[in-house]
Amino acid sequence: MKRALKVITSFAVLALVFWFSDPQAVLGRLKGASVGWLVLSGLSLGALTFLMARRWQIVAASFEIEISYPHAVREYYIAQMVNLVLPGGVVGDVARAVRVRRAGDMLRAGHSVAAERIIGQVYIFAVLGLALTVSLILPGGIAWPVLSWIGIGLAVAAAGIAFISSRRTGAVASFLRHVLRLMTVPAVAGLSLLITSLLVFSLYACARATGTIVPPAGWLTLIPLILSAMLVPLSVGGWGWREGAAAALFPLVGASPDAGIATGIAYGTMMMVAASPGLYFALCGSQPHPASPTSQVETP
């Protein structure tokens, strides 16, 4: 019942977005989309899978779970495909933890997956928060509403609560301390910044493909906000919420809501294309051995 509600909600939002837009204009942008920019977006999204798999391999090793890189890539592809076609966006990650538990135990496998996802989101929000703060302070650029300060304040408060919680005792505090230490590991930090950059570029490329040039002021503010809308749990692959956020935010850079919707649809489509190898891996019977003697790294 809950899954059905998420599916209905996701596509109801998408239908609502179309209702208040010009469907012909959206379809016109999609029909005339630049194949070159779409290919660049797809290549960027494809590279992301390999980079995120490597980050997970490093994080898993810190939990004493050894996973070979080919196995990490395979499992990440499967998880991405499942997350895109099933409601909630986390079923694939749960399955990823279950499938690698043979390399450790279920608790540590789950921690490795959760930690890697948290680290990725924290870096995106950190970049967004810093860029949005600079944009609000410096004159010119995007005219963000004053209410944006509330969002920044809530993010700072959440970071403060997480830090204070990590100073306490208990399993949750220990996990948070471990995640905070992992975020400072050079390899993890470098991969996370590169992943964030490619995420931004992949959506930017879809905007260019459908006829919109997002100015530099929106690269690290507007685009991450649109990507963040995909985290709403009442969705399937971010559909509906992503297009709604893009329709609402694109006018801030002088583009039409129709342009935002077309960008969101193009991005969702390219995500499916980039994750399509996951279908092959899911159907493939043979599995590589998860352990790799070179994947172990020291806990920071």
C-alpha cells in the first residue's frame, strides 16, 4: 500500500506540473533536444557509477568489509536500477547491503551503504549551502528570496545536532563519528567533490540539450536544489518532484517553467539509460567474488 502511494504521488505531481505548464512547449523542447549534450550527460552519469562504487569500496573497507572493485561496480549498478524503478529510492541500497553481507556481517554491510550515501548527500548540501550563502551575501547573480536564509539556518542546525550527537556514547554516536572521520579521508573527499561536480554537470548538460543555458551563478545553487528534490521519499526515481522543482526554480535564471520541466524529463531519461547495465547485472547469474585483498584501508 505504501509503495502504491509513492507511485501515485510521484506521477500525480508530474501530471500536476504538466497541467500548469504548456505541454506542447515541453514536448517541443524534448523533440529538438541536442543529442550531443544528452550524450555528455549520459557519459557523466555513467562515470558517476564507477566513482561512487570506488567510494563505497573505501567506506566498506573502513568497516572491515572487503569488496573487489568490479563487484562494487556491479552491485552499485544493480542498486541504481532498482532505486530508479521502485518507490522510495532506497530499496536498491538495502539490497546492496544484503548482497555483500557475506564479506562481513549484515550490520557492518548496512553501515557501509548508509555511510556512503550520507557522505554523498552531505557533500552536495555543503556545496549548496556555501554557494547559496555567498550568493545571498554578494550583490548581483540570482535574486534568491530572503526565506533562503531559513533553509541555510536549518542546515547549520542539523549539522550542529549531528556533531553534538557524535560526541555522545552509544552505537549511533559511534557511527556518526566514523562517518565524520571518513569525510576527511583525502580519497573520500576528493571522490565526493568530483561526484558532486559531475552530478551538477549532468543536469546542466540536459538543460543545454533542451535549449537552456544555466548561468554560472546557478551551477552550485539552483542545480543542487533541483537534484535535492529527488530525495523526496514519495516518488519513483525522483519523477514529478524533480520536474516541479525545476519548473519553480528556472524562472530565477530567466528561463521558463517549461524549460525546467523539459530539463527534468531529459535528466530522468538519461539516468535510466546510464543505469541500464544494472538490468544486465541483475539478470546475470554469475557473481564475482566480493573480497579483494587490495581494498582494505585503515579507519581514519
